[in-house]
Amino acid sequence: MTVDRREFLRRGAIGFLGLALTRCGYHEVQPLVAGITLPFLTPVGDYYVKHGAEGSIGGWRMPDLRPEGWSLTVDGLVAREVTLTYADLEALPTVEIVKTMQCVVDSNSAQGLVGTARWRGVPISQVLALAGIDRARARRLHLFGADGFTNNLPLTRIYDLDPSEGVVEPLVVTHMNGAPLTREHGAPVRLIVHDGFGFSAVKWLTRITAVADERPFGTYQDAGFTDEHRSPVFSRITAPTDNLTVPAGRVEITGFAASGVEGIEAVEVSIDDGPWLPAALADRAAVLARHPELASTLQFSERDRFVWPFRAVWALWTFAWDASPGRHRVRVRAIDRTGTTQPDRDLEISDGVNAIASIRVEVKS
Amino acid sequence: MNRATCRSRTPVLRPRPWAPGVAGLCLAILGAVSSARAQAWTQAPGHVYVKLAYGAATAGEQYGFDGRAKLYADDVYAPAFYDRSVYLYAEAGLLPALSASVSLPYKRVIVRDSAFRYAAGALGDLELGLRQSLVPLGFVPASGALAVNLKASLPTGYVRNTVPAPGAGQVDLTGSLDYGQGFGGWGYGQVGLGYRVRTPWYGLSTAVPCQPGQDRGCTADERPDHGDEVVARAELGVRPWGPVLLQGMGSAVMSVAAPTVGFAVGQTTPTHQRYVKAGAGVLVEPVAHLGLSAQVQVTPWGRNTVKSVDFFFGLSTDFDLGGEP
């Protein structure tokens, strides 16, 4: 078979240029669910699991520790190095808090890495007291998980808290939602930092070292993430989902907002860059009626100390929208009680800051 | 020219060149240059080979950076990665020992997580290649072929920072040495070893800064540092009957630096990955100058890569160019 050379080259060039110039690209995001139904308390089985060391430590394996074989060593700048067994820990008084945990990775990129649970544990100051922290020299605690994950905690986050600010000191936790921790969530013992990101909550905690070094320390810090553990104000829309088509008329927009710095003051919604309108926040009594087990938590039991909506606990919200046909942009922002709200833009994935959330909704008549 | 005369002109069975994407569709998605086949033989001057191939790669699992297989997307107990792409490939003999090739795919990539389905389509890497036969140097055994292959992969069509990105977005340069051996009229074997430089040149890709709050999963115009890779391939072809060629093939891509950071649904282009592909195929030539091919490949081993099953179907032809050069 023979083809004319000139004709082949001519047609080939035209065809190739046509393909190259067409650039017939597209990008679609389709929701597979109409919306995410959020109970105030997240069941353990639905709670997000993200192992901070899994993506950064070669040969990582999830620890499989049993209470009888677990121990926690407290050393460094201490009066005496101590090693606690699980029984030792159980002998100490415990408290239970409710806390929303979110991954420090920008939630715009990591949808779903957030959840709320009851956490029961021993205030970390009681554990440290057994070893006698050298308060004059020690500045931070270096925290070690059995999987190799590390993090740090400034001592000011333990000893310099103002009880009136609605924050609880970090807990050495053994129970989640009333049951012993599961392996995926750090059994038998993990840390929970009330106002902190998920990466603050070191799982499979086995060692605490008091150090004078004030520099950032930890697996995530080494990867470039922030050393600021408190999660700033953020909000999300859970329904409708992005790019969803809904019928015209009343559409209930729902979502959540939280801040580790203070409680949520308000949540506001804007349609098509219009004015910011207030959303309705879930009522304390209604939440407690639906989840009576929350009554045992510190925040619900000490009403004078903890103002609703609680700091570091999500505030569920709803907004009634009279949707007209067309394509609309829905935005949400939260404001905490310090007056801080979310920025319009945030291009940095590792700072824990989340920009104003936005979705597109198609409304059909 | 009928098939009999064609065979009489090439007494030693030579494998047909396959479209680059045929060798590893999902691998191209992951930023790797596809490994072309039959790269030890050059085309005769003025001879052109053209192939149109369709590839379908599917995966429900990925290999983590430590080699453990896990779900491709959390909580999705079903296929969550799909690559459905079309490849146009052409190869022509320029001189008695020099061939050139060009390949342009149209990539369609779909991934899903537990809540969303993400789809992207775009022109993929434009691949330009040169193949210089070393047979004229004289030391290659009879019925053997030895060639140096140089290839540039240019991300002319990519929009890198969508989810999923249909490519890594940077220029890759690959050099390889390929040896092939014909076994009389019944088969051939071929092995190749190469090195891929994954350059930091992003100038050709259509990466754009993200629109905060609008582009899900797009946070910035990221330009990750993709690591260089060693590539290897082996292939065996057996012709049990005139128009039918059976093929077995294997390939490996090994990043020089060990994979240390995993990848997620929204990050389908890991900076470092290692994998082995193994597969089998059949090529049928019902009439002269027409080839119909089908292949399947699996991923039995990997680090930081998609554990996919890949199917490829191709339609090929070849002809001589006439007229003035």
C-alpha cells in the first residue's frame, strides 16, 4: 500500500494541529449523595481515620496494643522518670469532654475529615505531676506515638489556661463515645487536645518528654505544617452538595461551623454574592434531647463555665433559601466570639486556615 | 502487496510497534511515560505505521508507599479509578537506521470517593521519539536488533491542577537501549532498559491558579518534584498461525528515590512510584496492512501506585509513502 508523501504530510499536519488546538478538555464534579446528614455526635464507625505517620514513615504499621501491654513513660526535664501502666492510668480521676476534631489539611481538599465525639481521659497535668515537671526549665512536651508519629505541646497550653475561656486542658484519653478506644483511633491511649487539630491528638501514646527546646517539633511540622495547634474558625456546607440540581422553592441549606479559639458567634450565608444573611444555629436543649449521653460531658454539665455554642465543638446550622430557577453560588462563613471570620482566599494547604466555603447549585423549575 | 509478499520481504518475524499507551494506560496517568513496545526495530525509510488504540484501566485498590494494597478511596468498596483514553500513534522510517514517532492521547480520567465523582478529560502528553538502530555498527547477531530510543513527553494539553489531573504536567525525557531477537518465522523476544528524567519544566502545561471556594481540591498551582525513574521492559511474541501473534509482556518502573508519601483520590500523580506490570495479548492481521489487537495487563506489585487491571484494543495499519521526499 502506497500513500502520496506530500498528501500524507499535509493531512497529518492538519489533523494534528486540529487536535492540539481543540484542547477539548473538561472537568466535572458530581455529587453521589444529595447531602450529608450530620448527627451532632459522630458514631465511632463513621468517625474519620487518618494516620499522620502513614504517609511519611517508611514501613509504617498500625500499632496493635493491648491495655495490659501498654505503658507510658514521662521523662526529660522531670524530677523523676515514671512509667505508667494502663492500671495506673485508670486509677487517676477522669473527665469527659465533647470535641470536634478536624484534620489540619485544608478541608476544601479533604472533605469529610471532621467529626465530633465524647472523649474521656485523665487531664494531662495529673500524669505530669507524677513525674514532677521542671516548670522552671521545661517549655514543651515532645509526644511520641508507638507508630513513630511525633508532636509537641507547649506547657502554656496546660498550665496557663484561663478556666473562664471555655477550654479544657489536654486529656490522656482511653474512651471514645463511652467505649474503649478502637485500634484505628489509637487504642489503648491517645492524647486529645481540646482546641487542637487532629494531628495534635497523638495516637498510641507511649512517651512524653519534657524539653526546654521551644522550636517546632513533630512529624507534621517536619512536613511543613503549622505548629499552631489551635484550629481557627471554619465552616462547611453539608447539604446540598456541590453541583447538585434541586427543585425551585424552599431549599434547606445545612452545615456546621467550629473554632478552636472561641465558640461560634454567628454563621452567615450569601447567595450569588448578595448580602450575608444569618443562619440558624442548633439549639443546646435540642442537641441534648437528641443525645442525652452528652449530659455527662464537662461542657454540658458545667453550664456557667461553658457558653453555647461551645469552643472547639461544631455548631450545626440551617438556612432556609427560597431558590429560584438558574445556577447559583452559595457561600457560607462563620464568625467566632473573638470576631474572627474566614478569609476570602487561602491558597496555603498546610496552615489549617479554611477560606469561605462555596458551592454551586442548579435550581430547576 | 499481499501478505505472502509482505512476509517474503521480512523473513524474520518483526513485532509491530504498539502505541505507547498500550503498554500502560494508567501509568501514563500517573505521570509515567508509557513504555512503547518493539523498540529495538526501526522502520524502513518511507514506511509508516499508524495505530489507534483504546485503553480501559480500572482499579478499586492502590498500593501504598510501603507496598500494602488498600482501598483506592476510603470507604469505597468498589472500583474508584477509571481511565478511558484513546491514543493516536504514528511511526515512520526517516533513514535506513532512523525512525521517528509521535503519539497524542486523549485522556479521560474518573475517580470517586464516598461522596463525589470527579471526571476530567484533556489531551495528554504529546510524545515525540527518535529511534536509532545500532545494527549498522556490526556487532549485533543475525536476526537481532539493537536500538537507542530517545523520547520527549510534552504536557501540551494538561490542566494539571484539576481533580483528577490527567497527567503530571511537566516534561519527561527518556533514553533507553532495546535489544530484540527474531526466532526465525515463529517468534521474537525483546528486552529494554532505560532512564527517565522527570524535569522541573512545567512551561507547556496549562496549569492555572485555583479559584478558592470554587475549584474543589484545587488549592494552588502546585509544581511537585517528580523523581527520576528507571524503566525496564521485556516482551515475547509467538506466531502459532499466520495471521495470529500471541504476546506476553512485562514492564517495570522504579523511581530512583523510594516512595515515601502516599497519594489520595485527588492526587493521582504521585511524585515517586514503583510498579511491575505483566500481561498478555493477541494481534490478528486478517488482511494485509490491518492489525487488530487486544491486551490485558495486571499490576502484581507496586509502591505508591494504582493497582489496576488494564485492557487495550487497537486498530493499526501501515503503508509506504510515495512521491518526492
